[in-house]
Amino acid sequence: MEAKAYLKYARISPRKVKIVLDLIRGKDVNVAMGILKNTPKAASELLIKLLNSAIANAENNFHMDSTKLYVSECFVCPGPTLKRIMPRAKGSADRILKRTSHVTLAVQERN
């Protein structure tokens, strides 16, 4: 049994989130929290909130022991891309792609 938490439409590129998710996959919750607090990436702040949410879901909805939890699964999928325009020389324009992410984080009890 696993408890999940979702973060949808986060205004950060999935490529940037994946780097931080790879650091915490399979780690104990306390170790993962320490890694996130000491990682100087923009995604770390969002993932701290998401991890806290997953821990709360495990305790309140599934009555799991928070000391035995570990990050069993975490992945990111691309969300919708916002298309913007940047003016360029001679009246032309370039397209700017502002990417969004859907992040899923699951925690499970160790046996």
C-alpha cells in the first residue's frame, strides 16, 4: 500500500524537476527531506511541500508509521506548454515555450 501526492501545472520545466527527483528516489523520508533542503534548485522548494503532503496522506488516510516511510516512486510528466512571443529584429518574432510539469510522489512503509 502506498500513499501518493500530486503537483499539477507547476510552472517549472520537467527537465529541471527530474534532476532533483533522481536524488530522492528510493531514500527514506527523513533523508529525502534533508537532501531537498540542501539542494540549491528551484524544484526543491516545490518538492518539499509535495513530500510533506505525501507523508500527511500516509499518516492520516492509510495509518502508516511516518518513521518507516520511504520514497517508493516519483516521476514527472510534462503538462501543457504556454506559448509566448518575443519580439525580434525587423518586425519578426520568436516563440517562447513556458513549460509546465505534473509531478507524482508516492511513499510506502518499509517492511
